[in-house]
Amino acid sequence: MYIYNMYLSSILQQLNKSNPEWWARLTDIIMPTHIIGGGFSHIPQNKLQEDAELIPNCEFVTIEDAGHFVHDTNLSDLLAVLKNFLDS
């Protein structure tokens, strides 16, 4: 339990006091990129779209019938999106 609390504390600290350079450096990503969001995730899809627009050669995909853990809630659609990305 102690390790879990340390891990959670670290994540919360990064989210609450994020390094602005991280966001500014999204434009440095040069590889083809996909950002995949779940349609009923707690993360607003418009925010993921904004991030995708900062990354050159990035496509944003929302898998409507999925939550935050897309692979748990809609694996078949996730695999279809990934296959399409890898085949292109």
C-alpha cells in the first residue's frame, strides 16, 4: 500500500505542477503519431484534439464506445485503429 501511495502522490504532483516545457515540446515530435481517446473518458476529447494539433503528423481518434482505458473497454475498435495506423 505504501508504494501505491507514493506512486499516486508522484502522479498527482506531476499533474498539478506539470512542467510547461513538456507541452511546449510536443511540436518536437517528428514520428507519425496517433492520440487515441475513449469517448466516455474523464479526459475531454477536445483537449486531446488540441494536443494532437501541436504534434506534426499526428492524427487524433476518438473511440466512442470506450472509456479512459480504451484497451479494457473496447479492444476490438482499438486494434482496428492501430492496424490502420500501422498499415498506412
